[in-house]
Amino acid sequence: MSFKEGLRKFLGIKTEEELHRKKTFGEKVKEFIESLFFAAIAALVIITFIIQNTRIPTGSMEDTILVGDFVLVNKFIYGASSPRYIPFTEIELPYFQLPAFKEPKAKDIVVFEYPGDRDQLRPNELGVNYVKRCIGTPGDTIQIIDKVVFINSKEFWIPSHIKYLNPYVKPKEYVEPRIFPKGMPWNEDNYGPLVVPKKGYTVRLNIENVEQWRTIIDREYGKRVVNISGNVVTIEDVPVRSYTFKKDYYFMMGDNRDDSADSRFWGFVSRDMVVGEAFITLFSWNRDIPMSDIFRLLGSIRPDRVLKLLH
């Protein structure tokens, strides 16, 4: 079948002869299978490069996005990429990325691949998408003082549906051992200052601060390369005193500030892990109701969330 014939079939355009000729049962079956094939190809292209739907399983973005929302993601705007793994496996594929119409910026609601826990080289499950608010872009300095976010020493814009569950502020003297980067004397309410790395940004490395940067450097190499030999930091067994980043990074936070596992705990998101921008809620229902109870589930649809633009 030529490309022209395939396109004609995909668009449902029939020739004059096809319109008037009575088809056999076998021809009808063949035509049905071809239609399914081209529909599947079209759906794959749309989901891979243009728009996909994602379901929100946690409340980290409440009340901007609710648990049970089905959100549409614009993958085209940041430059969609082809699949990176064979489906249902961890086998990596060569991939390419389309040109971006814009780069992620502060305030954007961004969908991205979860990079893994703070000290993990890669996540336990590859290809898991998270949805958070972009707070810091490459080169920005992040600081949180008594729950208030500052970017480059200026108070950050406050989302209209921001949420705080804990009315109390953790004092700056309280050190949260789970905080990113590892070993920093901070907590989620009093955090930083911390510079978001950008491509070409250089940090000094020594045995006192190597744990802060070990995992992110290892991730750039795709393997464990950072070690300590005596009192010297090495990368691939070569002594170093600094490191220059190869990628741009972003700092993400949830609008539900006291109930969000985000960059404060697991670190930066590299540019190549950004999937797209969440821009509209398709519809929303109570995800705790089982699919078997279809009437209760349909009755739980939230009309005010249908086709609601996100900002």
C-alpha cells in the first residue's frame, strides 16, 4: 500500500469505484482491521508528541488540582520526545526530541518524569510522571523563610489555591534529615539558599560538600562515578576540585505545601525529564469509589472541574 493510499484510507476518503462496488465479507474485515491500525497509529502519535491525559493520584497540588482530576498535558509546547523505554520494561531506546515552543518557566504547572529519591541513581519504577509547580528555573536561587518562598531574593508569586495543612512553622534550627541536598541543615519551612544548576554552571567539590552533589553528578553520567580517595573527590577515578553541569535543571514544589514530596526532598528535575505542561482538567471524580460501582462513580463527577483551565 502506498503512502497516498494509506492516507486516503486513514481519512476515510473513498474512490468512486469503492463507493458503488459491493464488498465481500473478507474485504469488510480487512477494511475494519486497516481502520483500527491507522486509528492506533494516529492515537500513538497524539499521545507521544501532542497531548496526553494523566490522572492525579495524590493531593500534593491541592487545591489547584484535586485527587481524581483527569488532566490534559500539552507535550508539544516544551518539545515532546519519542518513547525512551520499551513499554512495560526498563529497556532503554534511542530517542529524539522535537523543538520546543518555549522553555518551562516559574509558575508553570509541569508534568515530568520522577527522577528518583534523593540518593537514588534512578527511580524504582521508570517513566512515572509527577505534576508540580515550577518554582525555580536554571540559575535561580531558591530560599524559603518561614514557609514563604523567595526566588533571587524576591518573594515568589503565591498561587491562588495554595494550601497549608500545618499552621505552625518548623524553626530554622530544626534539621530535617530527609531534606535535599543531603546533609544540609534545613527543613521544608526554612530552606536554602540553594542555586538551581544550569548547563555550564560550575560548583567546587571537596569532601565536605561532595554528598550534596554526588547523586546529581552520577545521574548525569548514568552510573555511579563519584568517589572519595583519601581526602580527594574523584569522578571516574580522576581527582577533581569542581564539576560543571551538563544539563539545565528545575526546582518543583506542590501547591499543597505541607503535604508535597517535591524538590525540597528529592532534588532537581533535569530538562530532559520534562514531559509537558498541565493546562486543563478534562473531568474529575472520586477515585476512592471502585469502578464496579459505576453509578456511584458517575454520580461523584465534579461538574465545576469539567474543562477547568489550570493556572
